[in-house]
Amino acid sequence: MNETITVGMAEIACSNLYKPLRTSGLGSCVGVIIYQERSNFAGMAHIMLPYSSISSKKDHKIGKFADVAIPTLTDQLVHKGASLSLLKAKIAGGAQMFASSGNEMMRVGERNVEAVKKILKEQNIPLVAEDTGGTNGRTITFDPTTHVLTIRTVHLGTSVI
């Protein structure tokens, strides 16, 4: 594999140069990978929150909110030559990092996962695999040549989907 493209918090990035995509620090955040099979078109978003409507600021990073990041990432992939009808998705993250005690606002991870799934469905992008929930943070790496998502979960080891 070639040099890895690091996707920071609230960022998105595409790779069609056989470069793996990686993001770390996925606690309640969700890593979304959108890719096209039988090609090397792939993109990743590190989503922090579900909907941009909860923010009064309009100068946020493009990957911060699921409702902005996923359509933007999809558009970037299509602009690079991917076919919208062939895109698929994998997701990881969305952990419950804080005790919620019934407080809806503390369910950030769960709300992020729900929003990501809803927006993928609206975009007609099938979700083919996920590793979400729990209480541990994750680092993920996606290989655009094999379409394998490697997930390193704190205290739980490594898995692939």
C-alpha cells in the first residue's frame, strides 16, 4: 500500500490513487466510507454530529455534520468518475462515551449512527457493513483496492469488515 490519507475530525477525503484512508478518535463520531466496487474510488468522512440545523455557526468544517458530509462526499466521488448507482457504504464508530442517564443529548453516538443510516438511505447508497455502538473508541483504515475496512477498537483488538 501507498501513503495513507489521514482524515481528521470533521473532515472528508477521497482516494482514487490506491491510497488507504484512515481516521482515528472515533468515539461518538462515525466514520463513513463510501466506495465503488470493482474500482478504486473511495471516500471517508469523520462525522461529529447528526444535523447541521443544530448549529448556529455556518463556517463549520464540511465533514462535521452527517447531513452535509455524506452528500458532499458522494458528489466528490461522482465528480472524480464514480457511478452514483454503484456506490456502497461501510460505517464504524458511534460509541456511547458518556453515561447517558436518560439524557437525550448525551446519546450522541447513537444519534450519529441513526442520522448516517437515514442519509445513506436517502442517497440510495446501500450500507453493506457496520461496526457501531459499544463504549470504546475506534481507529479505522479503509483499503480502496480491497474494500476492506480494518477497525482497531480500544481494549478489544482489531477486526475487519
